[in-house]
Amino acid sequence: MTTHTYDFDREIDRRGTWSVQWDGIADRFGVSDLLPFTISDMDFASPPEVLSALKERVEHGVFGYTDWRLGEFREAIRHWYATRYDTALDIETLVYAPSVLNQLSQLLQMWTEPGDGVVVHTPTYDGFRKAVTGLGRELRGVPVGDMEALEAELARPDARTLLLCSPHNPTGRVWREDELTEFARLAERHGVAVVSDEIHADLVADGHRHLPFSPIAEAGRIRRWALITSGTKAFNFPALSGSYGIIGDPEERETFIRRMETGQGLASPAVLSLTAHIAAYTRGGPWLDELRTYVAGTMRLLEERLADGLPGVTWTPPQAGYLAWIDLRPLGIDESALQRELVETEKVAIMPGGVYGQPGFVRLNIGCPRKKAERGVDALVRAANRLRTA
């Protein structure tokens, strides 16, 4: 019999905590009394090991200026990559930034000019779209799995960057080694930089393996590349901020660090972010393993309820993450009509596929206690069936 150390069934009231998912629901859906399955944070408390470390640091009472290169932060990252990904990491290649999207913004400003093309896979995480277009760059999408279309886009004279989401959000796809190697080959061939966002890597499901892009890039001899990531996603502390990256080329790395410490004014990172990362990467592994098992069980429940409740919809759990990307196109349902049913009748908030450039899908966040996830999928099934039979 399996003994569970952590209680992921415990429901925690997040209302009144300035939560984007719970308290900010009206900003996107127009009303506030909805059960949310939206932005990709989880309703679980962070690991006890992380909370204990944070309490100890808070009790110290002094929060002066900090330096991420001092202390255990870089060594904790090296330990994590060695034990989780069998990847040797040179801590001198590390950089720090307030968030993954902030890193992306800085790299795009270093490696592209306004009007340049940034190639992504579709459907596309909406944060990528905002970052790229907000800087005046052109977002150019190619379907997941279409290597021919990818090369055609990278071959365009003004294509400057391939922006990977690895694993992919929103589909949950884990890229194979041969795919990553081909991405590197195409980037080198066409002189395109690669930025690999790997914030979902720690949430890969059993039976799949995440491969960091760093050794792939080094083997492919790409000059301009970066791996950007954070422990905030897997261990659920995004509000503490903090991210890190790996930039292989020494000159590019120094340019990034100088940019952050001078032009961007990041001389001192948030000390509680450093504390949380160190605790997560040195003591949080057992919690993460149980979380992944729990999420996998919820995904199986979702698969069963969709199969029973929506005949014609074929869905399998993602290869990574707690975001269910569900194709409802076989039902012939209008996306706007479905959203009205979900919001007005079912009182739930579920992200429409159009947000990611692919109408007809929904993205359901099941990073939550199972009872809540059941309410979400049951509401989706009822709303879709009413429209299908109307």
C-alpha cells in the first residue's frame, strides 16, 4: 500500500489573497463569482520544506541587499540538473532575472530589432504573443510537429529567433531528442538564435523524459541560445518571483548580466525567491514526485469523464503539466456560445482555445484538489452537451 506524505486533497481558500486566478477573474470573464480553471498556477500549498525555509529566513528579520551568486543558489540548481536530468551544469553559465518572461524580453531586445520575425509553435502560450508583439517584433507561428513549415519560417531573411516552449504549453507536448536536435540544426543553418522556455520541465509525466536544450545547443554549435526557466511553476511559488537561465556564449552572457544590473536596475534579487529555490531543489523532490502522481490520477479521471460524457471527443492526458488541452471541434460548438454557457450557467471559468490561437479547444487547469477538478470537467461536459443538442 502506498503511503502519501502530502495532502493534495486539502482545499485552501485563495479568495482575498490578490490571486489573479481567483480574485482577478472578472478582468477576463466579466463576472467575479466563477470557479476558476484558468491561469497556470496551482491551488496547492507549496512544499512544507519550502515553507519551513521561508519561515526561518523571515524570522532572521534582516532583508538587506542580496547577490544570487553568493550562497547555495547556483549549487542547488546544479544539484537539480544532475539528479533530475542527468545533465552536468557549469554554474558560471547561469544568469538571473525576476521572471522567465522578463528574461525573454531582455533576450529579444538583445538579439532582435523591431520588425524581426520570432518563430513559435502553434497553438501558442499567450505570454509569448504579448512579449513578442509588445516589443514590435513579428510573431510567426508554425504548427506543432510541422518541421517543413518550421524550416520555411526560419529561412526567411528577417527571422531572428526560434522561441521554444519545452515542454510545450498549451498542448503538454514533450519534445523528443531528435526533434530538439533538428531545431538546433535548423537554427545553426539559418543563423537564428534559440530561446527555450523550460518552466514546465519538472512536471513531465511518467513515461516521458524532458531533455534540457543546453547540451543540444552545445552539440549543435549554436552561438546564440538561452535556456530560461524557474522553480516557481513546479513548486507553486510564482508570487515570490525569480527565474534563472543558462546562456552558453560568455560574451552574450556577460551582456545579459550587465544589461540586468545596469539598464534594468536588477542589482539585488528577492531573497525569499532564492530561499524558496534552494529549498525546493535540495529538499522538494519527494513532494514534486507525489504531486506528479496526484496530477496523473486527476488526468485519468478527466479522460474517463470526457469519454463517458462527450462521445466523439478523443482526448489523452498531456505528456507534461497540469493543463488539459481539449479538442472540442468534433462537436461543432461555437466557442463564444460555449463560453457563455460556462460562465452564465455553470459559473466556471475555463480558458478558450482562441486565446492561444486555436479556437475550438479549451485549456482546463486541473492543478487543484480532485473535487474541484471534478466540478470543472462535469461543468464542461454539461455545457458542451447542451449546445450540441440544442
